[in-house]
Amino acid sequence: MKNIVKTTLFAFLLAGVFSCENSNDPVVSANGFELRQDASVISPAVLTEATAADVFGKFEWDRANNGPATVSSYTLQVFDHNDTALANPVEYTGVGYAITPTSRKVSLTVSEFNNLINALPTYKCSEMDIDVRIKSVLGSNPKDAFIQYSNPINVKVTGYSLKLPIMAVVKDGNSADAEPRIAASSPSSNSDYEGYMYLEAGTYKFYQPDACYDFSGAVVYGGSAGVLNTGGSTTSISVATAGHYVVKVNLATNTYTITKFTTLGIFGPATRALVYDNQVPFTYDATTKIWSLEVGLLKGKKFKFKTNLWTGNLVVPALPNPPFAPGTATSAVTILGKSSATAIQENSVVGSGDITVEGTIDGSRDTYKIEVNLSNPRKYTYTMTKL
């Protein structure tokens, strides 16, 4: 009986091998397909935020001819026409596709097309030569997928930059390219430029580059008594003493502030049980531009950061509370906390949300090394490492 079963299994296996070796699997081939732009939609030559919701263009294409009857997936790609190696295409992943068994279409808004060209490594603020094509993919395994492309459609377009607007704080006699920066909170803002920096004593001006950070034709602003001026009346701004400053500019009102602070530090219930509004100052590393401190924090309690201008000696409380800046002759300059959308790891300190120490409130502490980097305007970060 066992021999009969073995013989039967062997016969089935042999038949399977024979049928596989003699199968007539269809062979795919790249026979191309055509992409067309809907002529009823005139694509704008210049993209603006004001027209972001408008339709930039509509495209349709034939079914990809892969030889035998097949069903492909499709993706729209854009690339710089001068990228002859086609090394850096950017793919559209939005909701504008309308693909059915009988038609294949895609519609892109001005905002969506602008996002695509901004993602190109060759993006520039002047007119760009852009090619649009469709990528056809047959098969779900990337290693074995059969890919072919439609003909490209060329458009010439000038986009708007998605970078944050910046200004350089330039000491007279220095190059703007290497000087500290301030940045606005969004690409469309011009009223809330901000940055933290160390300034030497001397005279300064603000340099505003184009949207792609080219300073060759920068607009130069000077000022006095908090009011900006430009053109022939540009006056250098005097910084009397070297130190750390938070610099703000409002181009909507043509005003500025340059406010000195002594240190950045931590404050809040996580630092001590009672007087917790006073700052525990950090140490600054001029090479790395990092503020840091090793400190014991109460589990489950909250804290924030603040910049302070203060004089005098630190107050040294009974252990385990950390030493803190005195409450007198001290003024807070700015307060920084966690953004509500950010998790505790590498954290953005835009906003003023509380940061909570890990653990359950039980009166005990864990020691952390905290590092804060304010050197990248509008991209401030902190890290907490438990020791």
C-alpha cells in the first residue's frame, strides 16, 4: 500500500514538472501607449498661491500595450527636461486619478503641480522646462514588474517656492551667505521672521534674498529705534554688546526687535516641588550651538523652556532640586514648548505646549541629559536622553 501511494505521488509530481516545462506562458513586450493633455484646460505659465486651488491640467492616456491582454497600474511623473538621464522623477500620489476599465485620466491642481516641481532637486524660482509622462507597471513585485512609459508632454512653468522666507542678519563687511538667519513661520508670511543667534558687537543690516535663497539681488534693510528703512536711507543697526539675541522682523509693519538673553533653560513643576517658575539655566557650546544640561526631573511632571536675561548668582536649594536663576533681576524673553503635533523624541519646540516627563507621579526623579538647538530658525529641536 505504501509503495502504491509513493508511486502515485511521484506520478503527480512528474506530470506537474512536465506541464510547467511545456506551458505556453504569454510573453510581454513594450509596445508603448500615448499620453494626451486635455486642450480644454489651459495650464498657467506662472503658478501662484492665489490660484492654488485652480486646475493646472488634465491628462488622459491609452491602455498600456504590453502584448497580451493585461491590466497595468499607472502613475504620473514629472521631471526636469534637462535631466537627460531621467534620474530624478517625482511621482504624483494625490487623489486626482480617475482610472476605470474604459478610461484613464488624471487632474492636478496648481498646488499639486507646484508641489511636484518643488520636489525636484533642480527646482528654481524662474521658469522651468518640465516634462510630464505616465509610468505603467505590470506586476506587484517591484523586482519582476514590467515597466514602460508614455510619451512625455512638455510644459514651461514658473512655480512658487515652498521654502520658508528668510533674512540674513549681516554684520557690516561680511557676506550674507554665511551669516545667521531668521525665518518666517510659513511660505506666505512676511510678518513674523524670527531667529536665535549669537551676535558680536558691531553694526548690522538685514538682507532679504529671493524665494530660493539667492542673495545676489538681496533687498537690504537697515533701521533705527525698531523701525526698518531701505534704499538710499539704509542705516546700519548697532549691537552694543556681544551675546545671545532673539531677532524678530515684521515686514508688514517694517519693524524689528533685537532682544538680548543671558541663557536658555528649563522651568516648570518637573524641576522642583515648590518655586518652579524660575529657570534652571543650560550651558551653551559655541562650536555645536547646543544648549545642554543634565538634570533630575520629577516623574510625570511637566516643563517648558525659556530664555532669560538675568544677573546675579544661582540659587542653590536643598538637594535634589537643581540650582536656578534668581527671581529678582530676572526677566523672561521667550517661552518655548512642544508643538501639539509632535511626539517626545526629536522634538520641535515651536509653540508653547507642556512637555511631560515619562513615568508615574510618585515624587521620585529620573536624570536626563537635555539638549536644545535653536540655531536653525523655525526648526528648533530638543532631545531628552535618560541617564
